[in-house]
Amino acid sequence: MERLSNIGMLPETFSGGHDDIAGRIEVIWGQIKAPLVVPLLITLMYICLGMSIMLFIERVYMALVIVFIKLFGRKPEKRYKWGSFKDDIELGNSIYPLVLVQIPMFNEKEVYQVSIGAACGLSWPSDRIVIQVLDDSTDPLIKEMVEMECQKWASKGINIHYQVRDNRKGYKAGALKEGLKHSYASECEYVAIFDADFQPESDFLWQTIPFLHHNSELGLVQARWKFVNSDECLMTRMQEMSLDYHFKVEQEVGSSTYAFFGFNGTAGVWRMAAINEAGGWKDRTTVEDMDLAVRASLKGWKFLYLGSVKVKNELPSTLKAYRYQQHRWSCGPANLFRKMVFEIIRNKRVTLWKKLYVMYNFFFVRKIVAHIVTFVFYCIVLPATVMVPEVTIPRWGAVYIPTIITILNAVGTPRSFHLLVFWILFENVMSLHRTKATFIGLFEAQRVNEWVVTEKHGDSSKVKGVTKQLKKPHFKIGERVHMLELGVGFFLFTCGCYDFAFGKYRYFIYLYLQAIAFFIMGLGFVGTHVSNT
């Protein structure tokens, strides 16, 4: 009977044990909250509010510039001369400048035919254009296919060169630099660059080259990207919203105000003299295009963005490909800023205002602050204040500023305005990787020079057929399940539950939605899943 009596007391003992543990946790939390957590959270809050104001002012400034351009018709291209080439019977085609078209590629099995075909279809005097395919492929079968495609076009009378290297040193920058060393390339006055999934219209050169030909101060003409698979899935629609803002606002503003913006690495035409004077292609970061643009700008060259000229291309439709791309696009600029900030400060050839624009607006606010404040403020600080009521975020910082910034970002893609909530949640999740990549770039940590070519699947009609082949249930945990997202999602969900039970600001609605977004992306249920077969 005594033994039975002891057994009957076990639940009470366990209950007492749980209460004791909970009590200890509460005591420890009470001891560290006031002297440590509250001051740390207040400091982070003020830093984030300061960064939010920086980002808000930058977004409003760009919006005002765009309104001014629209109202008064001050398109950047109207400031430059443009005229067609006049035929001369005596000089013949020699009046047209020699143009080199470079197509760098790496194992581009799905898109090599489309890109080479589009480049070979460019309208320009046949004896004044050279197509150069820079193939860094490691798959022998794909290399053979690309070479055969080049031979096919060569048999049709196209001046096309198939170039390969013994190694991939410098990746894309190394391939482009090596391509310019050939004698036929050095004779060209301009070079147009297209990534393997880009399909320029036949009149691309007629719309861009005249600006360079008639305006000796111009070093670069950049065209806009047009996405062939933006409707493929929700993830590609989200990307379209972000990139439309980049092209319709950021590039337009940079071209209109300081004749400077970041070269997008493709769909642009460079003056060969500008590349040479800037020191050529460098592979010190993963954003060789931005590196060249900044160096050329510091030499006094001006850039022109042509939003009216659009080049078709493909958005990454798998989460894996998009994550790799965003790591490169976030880590590279931060690393380049670290390497070039003092070079920019010491520069004597451009005005003080242009140097400030490049350092503050272009690099610091857009490439560093924007990523960090999105994740730290909205996914860490704001949720944490739910459990620390001593810290109160002003309503203007928690609601009004982010709302205005979001609306200004969404204006670039009116057709997707109804997807605004999904875009906010998606961008907040991606800000985790962008923030991590930004710090990797700033401190040159591991993966700082990681270069993974963005996976492509061909045109939209082809993609729709391919993506039906969903992967079988077997998958590698590391590729499909992302623990970092799941961890942040659990933190947000916990904060949401606490706010629902004890909070007064009703942040739990946002916290639950954002937690679900982190869980969905953490489990890989976003984008398409293309079969490897």
C-alpha cells in the first residue's frame, strides 16, 4: 500500500518539478531583462529607426525624381544626341563602328540556342559585327552542343567565334576579360554583353549604339530587363515586383541625376575605351559588373539607362537558384563597398556630390541599410518588444514609415498590387539571407567569393512543361529544409502567441503571417521543383 501511495504522488511531484523549472526561468529572465535585454533592445530599436528614416528619405527622394521626370518629360535619353547613321557610297559600311557581342555561358543546356540565335539575329552590317561565345562549360556534351550551334551560324555567314578556356579563373569576369584579349575583339569600338538567357530584339544595336556614337562622354548604355516567365509561379511574381522597382525607379533616377547607376551585367553596351580606362574586368568580388561601373564612373564616364529598350530574360524559378543569386547580389556590393570606399573618397575627377551619391545613396542605403533594417527591425526587434513591454516602438516607425516605403516599392508593378501582402512576407524572409550575405561581404567571411551560376530552364512555355515533373519524395534535407528559416519562424510564432495572450499592440496578426511565410520557405514549398532527369 505504501508503494501504491508513492506512485500516486508522482504526478504531483512532476507538476511541482515543472513549476519549479518555470519559476527558475522566470527569475533568471527577470534578472537579465532590466540590466541587459532592455538596454540592448532599446539600442537596436534606435539604430533601426535611424536606418528606417534613411531608407524612407531615399525612397521619397527617388519617388519625387520620378514624378518630376513624368510631369516634365525629362527622360535621361533626351539630354543626349541621337541620330541614324548616314550612308556614304564611298566609305560604304566603314561608317558603322565595329561592334563585339559577348555571350558568356556555363553549362547552359536549356538556353544556349536561344541566346546565340538572338545575338546572331541582331541587325547590323554583317562585316561590322562580331559574335563571341565565351563557353566556360565543364560538361563535355554541352560544350560540344554549343560549339556545333556556333558552327551552324558560321555556315550561314555570321562572324561568330567560339572561345573556351583551360580554367574558370575569375568566373564571368575572367571569361569577359579573356575574350577582349583576342585581336579581332580589340579592334571593336563597342561591346554588347548578354547573359545566356537573354534575347535582344533585332533592332537592339540600332537603338543603343547611336547614343554612344554621337555622345563621346557616354561609356555605357543599359537596357531594361523583360521577364518571360514572371507568371510561372508566385515566387517569380514577387521577383518581378522587386526588379521592376529597380529598373523603373533606381536605374532611371541614377541615370537622370548623376548619370551613374550599377551596370546590370547584361543587356548593355560598353564603349571599349571606357572599359580600358577603368582598368578592365576585375574578379575581386562577385559583382564584376558593378565594380567596372563604379571605376568607370570615377574616371568621369557617364551612363545612360534606356527604359524603352527591353531585353527578354528568365527569372530563377526554384528557391535554391534564387537563394544563390541573392547571396551573390547582396554579398558582392557590400564587399565592393569595403574595397572601394577610400578609393571613392580620394577620387579627384568627379564632383563631391557624385561621390556622396555613390557612397551614401547607391552603396550604403540601398545595398547595406535596406537589407539589414528589413530583417533586424521587422523580424527581430519588433517581435522581441512583445516580450519586453518596457521597450515601445513609435507608431510612425512600426507602421507609417514601412507602409509608405512598401507602397512606393509596389508602384513599379501595378498589375501585382493585389499581391502586396505576399510580397512583404516574401521579402522579409529573403532579407534573412541578404542580411547574412551583406555581413559576409562587409567582413570578408567565408563564402565571400562564392559564385554559383543561376540555374535556367528555358523560355516560359518550355518551363511549364518541365516543371510538371515534380521531384520524387526523396530529397536531401539540406536542399529542401532550411533550418535558419524554421528557427526564425518558431521565434516569430512564439512572439505571436505571447502577444495574443498578453500583448496590447496586436502585432500577433503580422507575427503569425510572417511566421507562416518563414515556415513555408523553410520547408521549401515555394517556387518550382524541377526534376533532375
